[in-house]
Amino acid sequence: MTEPRPDEPPGPSEAPGSPGGSPGSPGDELTRLAALHGVATSYSPSPGRTVTASATAVVAALAALDVDASTPAAARAALTARERERGERLLPPTVVCWLGPADRPTGGPATDSVTGGDPAAEADAGLPPAALAGLPAGTRLDVETERGETRSWVQGVDGTVRLDSLPPGVHRLTATAPDGRAGQAHLIAAPPRLPTPAGRSYGLLVQLYSLLSHRSWGMGDLGDLAELSGWAGRALGAGFVQVNPLHAAVPGPPADPSPYRPSSRRFPDPVHLRVEDVPEFAYVEDQDRLRPLPERAGRLRAAVLDEGALIDRDAVWELKREALELVRRVPLGPGRRAAYADFLAGQGRALEDHATWYALAEVHGSDWSRWPEGLRDPRSTETARARAALADRVDFHSWLAWLTDAQLTAAQRTAREAGMGIGIVHDLAVGVHPGGADAWAQRDHFAAGMSVGAPPDAFNARGQDWGLPPWRPDRLAASGYAPFRRLLRALFRYAGALRIDHVMGLFRLWWIPQGLPPTEGTYVRYDAEAMLAVLVLEASRAGAVVIGEDLGTVEPGVRETLDRRGVLGTSVLWFERDWEGSGRPLPPERWRADCLATATTHDLPSTAARLTGEHVELRHRLGLLTRPLEEERAEAAADTSEWLALLAELGLLRGTDGGAGGCAEEAGIQAVHRFLLRTPARMIGLWLPDTVGDRRPQNLPGTWDQYPNWRLPVADADGRPVTLEGLAASPRLHALTDVLRADARVAPGDAG
């Protein structure tokens, strides 16, 4: 979810100071009540400007948190109850303890999780969380660790306590005051930050579905991912391969092709399976039914590669599902049977719910809100009966999850064995489809009647509605962030690194009430300290790197907080300018080091399109420009010219004198990546389509059916699809990767 401008236009209701004075703005009591629940009554899109949220949005957000503020009297009663509850409780639902030195992050108010401590004490392990500072002297603190061990401390006379020798994990904290009052909380004990990646590396960025090989069944699959990783690690010296989210999709037809609106983020999509790599495939007895399927898959592949057809995931899944139904008839051997049983036991209720939703969707459709009422509750008696009646289908979808998990794990193993320091970088989408498996299984943790999006900005004056229900911060805190912990643990099973889309969502999200436009939303804050503690804890356990997509308008202090905890940022060349000064391209030595630096992303024009101006022409053809074509052309050309001038000044443009347009373009792309190597960035990302001059973006924000988003194969400068085998043989690709290989280990500033 990238936002390509750092500035925003005036919002719907601006105020020069504090909220409450403009028509429809929240009153004082509503403002106080909203603050206690982390609901914003105003926000600052840029320094010096405050935009007031509508009272309608604030009241609706509170209602989604089960807080009635529909009338002044109701708001007053809710405020009194909330203040009384906060005053009486000994502990908040979740407490965070950082296990070592780190600067205390700055940021907005917490909601239901209290964190931090005295910054001067942070140099010591087991710093005292702020939530414990106000406990009466003599309060006994008992911690039951994840391993069932019990440790105890007593609050000192000075109101402090040191939780020393506390192991990392999510523990149970009980506080007993001298007057007999008691309280319990989840205690997240986390390392202070993630370790910095060793050295610097470059890697490939690719949308997996777009990477077809001569073995693909009409779209890129996990066999292709393993093949790409093994080749890139050994032959190209790459340190990682980053892919799009591989989350389980809402089943079609038609399936939503966007990987950023999945049914479930907890389990991967079996459409990515390489069917022939399932061990039991070789033993299918019904060859008369099996044999035609790869042949039909070959025709699908040929249609995409040779006839200009779009990738059709519904057609691909229809073939794979039919083949997998046959493969499933082959009995598992004892070892495979034991491995499957272990997987079922390890995934527990989460997998059972996931598979149950897919089994029910086969009968009742893929939107659980339209199912018979009794089946809308995953814990109902009706659902239990349906699960038993559909036991075979539930097992089928559980088996698919196991197979996909195994091939993902194999791809990461292949990448590491090929010498990659990181391996596969997986992508975590912002949220899930409201009618999908996660929203059904975890319905109590999602805010009913709300959708996540973005407020108005320079790129979209009407704002954005992504159609994703948000998590409730209060329910997350009450559970000790269990859904987030389980989600991360599932992804880290097979990820060398994790990219978090719209990482600012760990701090706050723009909630839009159902039926209202995005302009009528408001921010709801999450306890970023608790979310980050869980993230650091789980990533540390997995030995994984974390990359936050922090492009566009970012709340002050967010990037600093993420950096403090070891979360890398994302820097895209065309957006890196001296915004607080001259506005000119930012010299490489002024870039941040702790980031993934790239020339483009899946939501942006390819580098070839940017250099030639073809991205403007595309938007013009689709009627997406908001200004005259000549103005857009002139601005784009001026932007590109400034960057080319800097590249030339640094001596990075080579081989362009007297060359043809194609040669100049290729030299420009190489120069852009030489520039990235001049920065101190720890990770350099190479967009795979850039290696062959692809002009087309994979996704064009602001379009739906006007453009084939998420359905294009990697192609060359003339639009001809290029297979994985073709990429491996491409002189243009090798010329570009040779630049990165030659310079990747040179000290920043000396490259080129």
C-alpha cells in the first residue's frame, strides 16, 4: 500500500488548533472518551495543519469497540465508566518488558496495553514497565513463564521493581497488593531490538504468479520459486528473493487476483503448489484422469506465454484441484502420515477453523456473512455438526495447507543452501477479506462495520477504502496479542525475512464506517509498543529480518521507533528527495542505512517506464490523469531529468554516448542501481521485470477492470513474456546483475 507523495491536500474539515470547534466535530466529553479508547478526533496530515474528524466517524469507531457514544448522555456515562475502570484496575490487560538496552520510542498514547519504563533505566535488563510503577509498595508480583516456571518479586518502597532474569516470551503476570486487591495481565518479555543483518546484500523482487517456467501450470508456483532462488543464489550471488503475499485467497470463480485482500493471512494458498512435487503424485493409479491435466495446464501456459492471454488463477486452480483430489487417494506412508499428524497437532484449532471455512464455502459460498445464521459462529453447535458432516472436506483442506507449508519450507531451504544469507522474503498484507476465513474464525477480534483505508492525500483526494476489516485493539490487548503472535509464528516457519505492508498500521489505522466515504473516517490507535514487542520476539526466535513498508505520509516518530527496534525501512529512489530543503534528489550518502533500497515496487512504474515517460502515457490512455497531458509529461520529464543529472554527475551513467534509445534506457537502469549501491542501504532490491526492460506495472492503483492488475507475466521491452528459463539466459539480465555483483560488497560511497 504505497503512497507516492509525502504531502497531503487540505482535508474535509481543517481547524487551526484543537478539535471541537467546527460543525460536526466531537465535543469535549466525546473527545476525552475517544482518547481513552485510542480513537482520534483529529489528525495532522502535515506539520502545522490539523484536520478534525467528524463526530459521526468517532461515534461509529467507538461503537465498533462496544462503546455507546450515540448521545451526549451515553458518552458521559461511558466516560465515567471507563475512568472508573482504569482507576480501579491494578494492571492493564498487557504489559511489555524490554529485556535490554534501547531508547524508549516516542509516539501516541497507548490504548489497553501499558509499556515502557524510565529511559534512564533502559540500559539495564528487565527494566520496570511503567504499568508497574504506580503499584503500592509491597505489591507482590508473580510471573508464570511460558514454560510453567514461577518467579516472584516485591514492589519496592520507591515504587519500582526490577524484573531481572526474565526469559523472552509471553508470560502470565499476577499482582497482589497489600490490601488484598489482585490483577492479572499478559507480560510480553522481548529482546530490545532485532539484530542488524550481517553485511549488505542484493536480491530479486518478484510477484510469484508472474514468473512462469516451462513447468508452470499457467502461473508461477513454489517449484518456480525454489528454482529461481537456487539459481539466483548460486549463479547471481543474490542474498534474497522477495515475493508477494502468498496468503490463502477467497475462492472463486471469480477469485480476486489481488494478493493483498486474502481470505486468510495465517495459511498459504495451495494454488501455488507444484503438483508434480507432491511425493504421492508419482503413485496416482487413475492415470486416465490424471494424464490430461498436465496437458491442459500446458495449454494454459502456452496461452499466457505465446498468445497474450492473462494469467487466470481460477483456471489454474481448477486443474490443480482436480489433480490434487486424485493425489489425495494415494495413502501416505508411515513417515508422511506421522509428519501430517504432527502438522495437524501443531496448528490446532487455527487450522481446523481454516479448513472448516473452506469446506463450508464449497457448500454455502465464499462470504460467511451470507451463510445460514448458525454457521456464522465458528463455535456454534450448528458449525460443529457441519464440521463433522464435512469431515472429509475439512481434512482435504488441512492436507492442502500441509503440502503448501512443506513446499514453502523447501523453497527457503533451497535458497539458504544456494548461499543466500536471508533467503525468501515473504510479504504480510495489511488485512483480510471481510467474508473470508480469518474474519470468520477470529470474528471477535475484528471491528464490525469498519473498513481500513487511507485519508485524502495528494495522490487521491477522495481517500482510499481497502475493504479490509481492522483488528480491535482492545481485544488484541485482552488476548495478549495472541492472533498477531500466531500469525507471525506461522509466517516465520518458512521466511528468512518478512516485509510488512503499510507497517504504519502497527501504530494506527484509518477506520471507515460502513456506508461512508473514506473522507469520513478517523484514525484508531494500536499499542505500537506491544505490537512491536510481539514482532521482535517472534522474529528473534525465528532468526528473521523484518522490513517495514513505510512509504508515503508517516506519522512523526514512527520511523524512529521502528529503527530503534531493528525494523528496516523501505526507500524507493524516485521518492528520496530533500523534502525539508531544496527538494532535489537526495545524494546517496544521505540515505538511511537500515532499509531495503529499490528503484520501484509492484504498485509503481517499472524503471524503464519511468525513464521513458511511458507511465504517463499509460495513465492518459486509461483516463486517470487529473491534469492536462502536457503538464503531466513535463513534470515527469523534469523529475527524471533531475535524477539523470545526478547520476551523470556521479559518473554512474555509462555507455549512453551515441547509443540507440534501447541502449540508453538499459544504461539508465544500470546507473539507477549503481546509485542504490552508493547508498549505505543494507539491502538492495532489484525488481525482476527491470532486468528485461518490462514496461508494465503489475498493479496500477486507482484501477479495477480498466487494467489487468495482478495478472501479467514478466515480459521484455516489447511486451513478450519471458520465462524463468529465458531470464536465466538473458544477456540484459546478466549485464545488470553483474553491476550488482561487482559492486555489492564495495563500501557505500565507493561503488561504481
